Amino acid sequence: MAKYSDGLDAVASALAQPSRRQILSRLSTGEATSSELSELTGIGLPTIAKHAAALADAGLITSRKSGRVVTHRIRTVGFDDLQTWIATRKLFWDTQLDSLERHLEKP
Amino acid sequence: MAKYSDGLDAVASALAQPSRRQILSRLSTGEATSSELSELTGIGLPTIAKHAAALADAGLITSRKSGRVVTHRIRTVGFDDLQTWIATRKLFWDTQLDSLERHLEKP
């Protein structure tokens, strides 16, 4: 099972929560502070901090602190492994269907 | 928040579990029965049934029963919304970076 213990658990878990997807959607349009994210989502700052930590652990954002202001930035390469995983599964399946079609077309 | 309550929770949750990704990987190479999935993964049939139900609920597989044999098939369109969601976030971010670059290049 070792080969399935990749970083995908953390990324998929991070995406499985509407508030975290909303945060990522906002950050995909540019950097934002914790306060801005709190205002946008209606979520309190402590919970924003928890979501940000989960997203950072999954490699999907980076955060920097300047005084009391924490600014977050999306890290789109963090999505790459999951994107590739999905695309590969679809590719395998499409190849299966193609070879089935070729088989059926045989005279 | 309504617009964030889409089907992505179920899909991302389904993918956040190594055994379920292993099952999807196997199904991406063709149909398989619950027994075959159990043998491959070393997971007991009752747990395979639970994983299959979660994957079916997320729209990622379909299952059919013939006598006592349950056969599963991947449903790759089930991945489409998550793929699109990720691609759109990346696109927004890339556009942001492009416009920043153009701004910096201004004389």
C-alpha cells in the first residue's frame, strides 16, 4: 500500500470542505489577508487560521506574517499531483474503451 | 455559501482515502468484481462494499449485481467537476500573474 500513501490524502481532504474551497477561490484572484478572508466568508479569524494551516500543510497555499497581519497566497503547483492522478485514471479508462471499440470493429 | 455546496465535497472526500484511490486505479483499467477488488487490496468484502457505496454516491463508479456477484465500473465524468474547479483556479491565478508581469514591464 506504500505507493498509495502520497500527498493526495492531504490535498483531497483540503478540497473536501466548502469553506476551504471558497478560500482557495478567493486566493486564485490574488493574495488576501486573514481578515479579508474572514470578512468574505463570514468565518471567524481562529477558524480561518485553522483552514489556512490545513491548506498550507497540503501545499496549496503559503502564508507570511508581517506584524499582526497574515497574508496568504495560492500555490497552484500544489494541485498538480491530484490533477495528474485524475487525468491518468481517465486516460487509462479511455484507452480501455478504445481497445474495446477496436475489438468490436474487428471483422 | 450556497454556491459552494456542490458535489465537490463528496468527490474530494472519496479521493482523500488511499484504499478508494487504489480501487479507482484498478477500475480505470477495466471493470472488476467486489471479490477481485478485495483480493487486490487485501480489504474484506464488507469494507469494499462501503468504499464502493461511497464512490457510487460521489458519482465516480457504477455497480451492478448479478446473482451474488457485484461488478464495478469507473465513471470518469464524475471527476469532471473537480477537474474543472482546479483548472479554473489555476487559470485565474495565471491570469493574475500575467497581468502583474505586464504591469511591471510598463515603461
